[in-house]
Amino acid sequence: MSKDANPFESLQEQIDDASAYVGIGDDVIERLKRPERVLETTLTVEMDNGGLETFQAFRAQFNGDRGPYKGGIRYHPGVNRDEVKALSGWMVYKCALVDVPFGGGKGGIEVDPAAHSASEMERLSRAFAAELRPIIGVDRDIPAPDVNTGQQEMNWIKDTYETLERTTEPGVITGKAPDSGGSEGRVRATGRSVMFSTREALNWLGRDLAGATVAVQGYGNAGSVAAQALDQEGATVVSVSDSSGAIYNPEGLDTFAAKHHKTETGSVQEFAGATEVISNEDLLTLDVDVLIPAALENAIDASLAADIRADMIVEAANGPLTPGADEVLTDEDVYVVPDILANAGGVTVSYFEWVQNRNRFYWPEERVNNELETVITDGFDDLVAAFDEQDLPNLRTAAYVVALRRVASAYAQSGNWPWVYSRETEPHRLRAVCVRVACGSVDRVTFPRD
Ligand code: GLU
């Protein structure tokens, strides 16, 4: 595991790599590499023993050119400002690649939720919601689940927001429980998009998902649902892991029973269906058709990448490969299906949830799943079209070429804004640069008139 790569620098490097192929001026690229703003706040919360504890929390709003900021909130001891900035940027390009009409944001609290009671986590979530209230909103910034957060946390944040605003506005946050305005199919959406992207990528290479061998690093929501969805499509999942280590069975693991075991016991260890216990590093270097990193950033660095034997990596986590790893894998002709496509199912169904909330009209799960499949396969087609047409070095660069063009185009189309910001200006429209006199070196657009 590389502890060294700074995720924000990794994001900037990914944008730089693609910038050579997009025909967008350096001045605009520079703008697309930094968040518009970051909220950093200290939350002081009463613990069950009556004492107080303080927590650092962040919300980065990276870019709103294509729509309201959108992205999850994670609870993890490793949360920090640069991580949140990177994650918010990845959301911008994820939404652009799958053409969901949102910008990107991300938030997090530096906390280990396992070390706290449910009531402490509720107070912490509500304290964060109160801090977020002035900057979020159904048309402004829409949070969602991420690492270690889910329906419960979303419901608390929604309730705090609605209570303080004296309104009902379920679309202010997505990933809620269905009875609180959540969408059918949201919990499984990220894992399902990993399956769709894997299937599309294998088919593109003339190969079949049925019979492909798969290893999954991380057995949380994204990893376990991806494993199950791939299993259901006929793939053989030979190894899965969590922070306690990895388990292996060359004949294939029962992915549903393994999840049940983890839910019951807290880890995948001692799962009866495994024939061997291996290390996390052993899992990452298994000779499989598809390797799926589904945990945190920086799981694979350049030195580990040199030992990778999988034919293809599909990124279920955000940022699991360092730029150094990318370079090695490109040289070795290992295809990497990038995070901003593979895990885009989560935000895509968040978009469907937001649409349903706004319409107060709810879809059956089958419709959600079908529409999700279309969005992800269209995203893959757009990515591959750019890869082929421009003979790009790898699939990640192709993804950024498509996404950067879409964001830069929305920026150019919004035109000049030559006056100084006034307090009356809608905050969502407030740019990081308050005086904007030119669109930079993206082509100005002339729209036809009726
Ligand atoms: N946290 C998820 C992601 O990284 C989902 C975000 C959302 O639904 O807004 O894509």
C-alpha cells in the first residue's frame, strides 16, 4: 500500500495527462484542476459519557458548471482536506462522463464510526448537517453516502436540514431509505455499474464475462454487490478481502454467503466456503481475468503494479491506483476501467432519486436498473469512441478527454460574467474567481436563434 500519493495531486496529474488531447487552453485547464471552495469546520459533540469530543469535517465544492455540486460524505479516520478535494473533483468528471447533469462535491468527517455509539454518530451527523445547511440545497449541493455512511446517516442529515429550513425537501440529499424518499436500487447501484463496466470492457476485447475469474479487494457495499452481480452473470469470484485479510477458493466463492458471513461476524475471515487464507497483497497479484479494487485510494502503487497479473482492473473504489501504477500498467498493456465510469452507478441512481424526489413520483426497481444500464453502457461507448478515434494511451485518459470537454463546453457556453459579485448573487453561481472577464481559451459558442 502506498501511503505517499496525495490524492489531490493524483487527480491533477490525471487531468494534466488528458489535457494534451482535449484542445482546451491551459488557463481553462488550470481552473478545472482546483475546487471552487472548501468548507472546513470543527464539530464539537457530546459523547454518551457526558464529555465533549471535537472532529474535523470538510465539504469541497469542486465545480458547478454542469449543475449543482453532487457527491458523498465519508466517515473515516483518514479523512483530510486534500482527500476530500480530490474526491470532489473525481465527482465532477464522473458526472460529466456519464452525462448526469451535476457538478461535483464531496465531504467527510475525520472519525472512526466503529469507535462510537449510534447516538454519538447521530449527534455528529446532525452537527455536520447544521454546518452544511447554508451551502447545500436541492439546486445547490446534494450530498449522498460514501465510505461508512448509508441510509441512516442520509436520513439524519435530511431531517436536520428540513427541520431547520421548516420545509420538506427530500431531494436535498440522496441515498435515503425508500420510506424516507430514497430510490429503489440505490444501495446496489455502485456494484451493478462495476458489473456493467466489466461486462462491456470484456466484450469490447472480444471476451465473455461468463467464466471470467475475478478477485475483489474490499467487501463493503461496492465490493460485495459488484462480486454478487458478477457472480450472477456467470463470473467466478475466486478471492475477496476486507481489512482483516483475504480468502481464496480457486473453484469460486459463494459471494452471497460470504457477505452474510461478514455481516454476522464482522469480517470475511473463517468463511467456510474458502479453501485458503491469503494476504491482501496476494489477492491483488492473483492471476485472474479481472481485479477489482473496491476499498480506498492508493491501494496499488507503482511497485505493486509491476507484480499485477490480472488482464484487467476495474476500479470500484475512487482513486485506488496511483499515477505511478497507471504508468506501469499502461506499459504492461493491462486495461484499467477507470473509477469515474466503473463506480458511477451510485451517483447515477442518486440522480434518479433526485428526479423522483422533485417529481414526487417514484419508479419501480426494474426501471431504475434498466435506466442505469443504459447510462453506464453509453458512458463506456463514449469513452471507447474517444480512445479509438484519438488513439489515446489508456482508458482513463479517454474518460478524462470526454469529461473535460463536457465541463469546459458548459463553462464556455455560460458566457462572460464581467461584473463584480454582489451579495444578492445566488451563492451557487458565485465562482471562485469573482471577476470573470473572459471564457479563456475555449472556443466561444454561437447559438442559433429562432
Ligand atoms: N459516494 C458515491 C461516489 O463516490 C456516490 C455519490 C452520490 O451518489 O452522489 O460516487
